[in-house]
Amino acid sequence: MALVAVPPRKAIFLLVGSLAAQVAYNPYSGYGVGLPALPASGAGLGTGRLSAAGLQVPLPEQPAHSAHLTAMQADFSGYGRSAHLQSPTQQGRFGTGGLQNLQLSFARGKGWGFSLGLAPQALQGYQGRRTLQGPVPLQYQDKTEGLLSLAYLQAALRWKSVALGYQFGYLWGTYERQQSLQTATQPLPDYLITQLRLNGLQHRLGLMWQDTLGSHLLQVSVAYTFSPSLHRELTYTFQKNFSYTNILLDTLSMSQGRWALGPQWRGGVFWQRSSWQAGLEAGYQGTLPDWQGSGLVPARGRAAWDLRGGLSWVPDPRSTAFYKRFRYQVGGFVAEPPYAPLRWYGLTAGLGWQFPRSPHLLFLALERGWLPTPTLRETYVQVSLAVVFRELWFVPPRIE
């Protein structure tokens, strides 16, 4: 494609200012870098997204689990959102699918173990469209998408019923916002494109106590994530399309700096008796800095918290009837994300199936979520499939 000369900056800023004045209202302005992905294990996806209170699968949110569990876990998810605004001319949709979590965990018999894996930390994706009537009808479209991921290596030591773990992680992510403007006389739209890259290191400590009390198994878990400082690189460009081969590009701004995530506390309790399992956990993240920059959707940082809980029931794991060997799961959560001025609700349900004459597990989970605000009515559905191989606990429940 041909690249033509850069026009005077005054003309570009005049166009940008005019566009900003026309489309200043953005119902997603509070979403910032994106909603937290609420990471969870394969079993946790069906039990309210438990991520620190164990349900017999490896959990990246609690490094101490590496001391007692040997397993390989892979989660695959299909994800779809449908947002409904008060104005009938605006709507947002987002969908994705693919590998969501991957973890390998290797526990050794002498009281130590390690894990490595990948997990999403935050995500965003919306598409809004407005048709502005007037002397010159305009069609405006705003698309945003982004993903913040974590690659980690964690190790843990165990002494009797207590385990201590440390996680070393590398965070990296991309964010892209594409705004387009087109009139009835334009063959192709003009674009304002924001591209942001984040990367940095993260450190997490975990402490866990787990033991059997008669016919019960009890686990108490606490994890602390240090505040990571991420390198932030932002470019904001304008693209004028005269034709498919005649394109004008200009960089409006470039910047580099640091951006810090708030420290996070997470704790949970897990209880098991006979064929029942239950978990309850909560998390708190310190106030994050404001999310701002040329071309970014501005958002004010705030403290975030969440509360999650779930149940799992296996009627008879030794039964010849396959439906009695299923793990029936239900759960729910409520969360206040760090940027969005809303409260997020979700209900989950799942099925877990243990392979015949094998410790391997297969999980299928369904989640229904709501994000209600005065200007935004959003619901979504997520379907997840998880596989866990070679499950092994370091303190087996004393259940006959």
C-alpha cells in the first residue's frame, strides 16, 4: 500500500476534537484496561470460580498447593457477552474461545513440589456503534479488545500439615482501541487507533494448612500478591483512507512509563466430608492508579474485592451407575472490579466426571453473569471444559 505525506497537525487535531465532541458519551468508560478474568481452576469454574480454596485441582492463585499435588490441568473456554444499553441505537458484543488455563504441577514425596503454567488475569472486548443524525449524518464505531496474561513458576515446601509457597510470574498484555468515523460521502472510514503494551514481573506468597479431622478434611488458605510495576508503552495514531492503496498515517502521540497494580490479599476455607465438598473465599486488591492516556478510555482507579463460594457432591464414586460417579457442582460470586463502577454477579454450575479406573478428571462448567448499571444492562454466558490428569493429595482424607 502507498503511504502519502503527513498532513498538517492542526488539521488532524481539529478532526480529532470534532470527533471527540460528537461522541463524548461512552457507556464503557469505567472499564479501563478490562474486567478481571477471575481466574479459577477447572473445578472452580463450576463452583463459583474458587481459586484459593482447593477442590482437588492445582490452583495458580495459591502457590502453596504445589507442595502436595501432582497433576496436569488444561482449561478451554468459549466466552460470549451481549450488552444492552438504554439507547436502542447502541449495543456491545464480545466473544472469544480457546485455551484459558494451562498448569503442570509436580509434587515430590519428601515435602516439596513446583508448578508452572499460564493463566489470564484481565480481559476486555466491546464494540459500540452510533449513527449521529444531523446536517451531515455520521456513523461512529468504537472497538476495544485486550488481554493481560500471567506466565508463572512456583515452588512450595511442606512440613506436616503446613505448606508455604512462592510464585514468580511474568505479566504481559496488549490493549487496542479502534475508533472509526464515516460519512455518507466517504468510501472508507477514518480511524483513530490506540495500541498499548504492558509487561512486568509479579511475586506472590502462599500459606496453607490442611489436615484431616476425623472423617473431615479441612483446609485454610491465605495468599498475598505484591504490587507489580509494569512497563507501559502507548502509541496513538490517525489513519486516513482515501482508497485501499492511498492511505495516510500519522502518529499523534507516543509515551512510555510505569503502571502499578495494587497488592492483593486472598484467603479461603475448604471443607470435605464423605461425598460433599464446600469452599468459601474472598479477595481484596488495593487501589489502582487512574487509567488514562491519549486515546485510552479514561477510568478512575479504586479498590476491588470479591466473594466466591461453591459446593460439589459425588453421590457414590464407586457406583457402577455413571451418573452416581459425577461431581455435581454449583456456586456463585459477587465482585467489584478495580475500574468499572458496578457490582458483578455470577452463578455457575458444572459436572465433573472421573475416568473409569483412573484418577483423571473431566469438568464441564457453565456460567451466567450480570453487570447491571444505570446506563448498562449486560449479561453473558461462558462455557468451559477442563481436564485434570493424575490427581494426588498429600494428606488423603481418612474416609472409609
